[in-house]
Amino acid sequence: MSLQDDLTAVRRNLNELVRSVERLEQDVARQSPAAAPRPAAPTGMVPVPDTPYDQSKWTDTDDEGLGVRDRRAP
């Protein structure tokens, strides 16, 4: 392929991308705001309880980066 052929292909792809983005923008503009409710805004800090976690949740787990529990690291 020549440089001119490459530039023609790039222009064609760019034009196709522009048309696709325009169609997408039109589709988004047509949708009603009630059809897609917005997620609630974060309310700030989330309280984390001071009580210990249930130890049964951690049965048969590995300590990330430390290896298997009750074994020596290599």
C-alpha cells in the first residue's frame, strides 16, 4: 500500500467514526431522563463498625502476599 492509500483509509475510517459518534449522540438525546435513573450521589463517609469480623468468613483463605496461613514463607 502506498502512503496515499493509507491516508485515504484513515480519512474514511475517521469519517465513519464521526458519523457513529453523531448517531450515538442523537440516540442519547432521544432517550428520556426517566428511562435511565441516575445513581444516588455519594453521601460522604461510610461508617465502618469497630466490632471484629466473623472469623468463619476467613476459613480456608490465603493471606494476600503472605502465602497460605499456618505455613512458613519461602
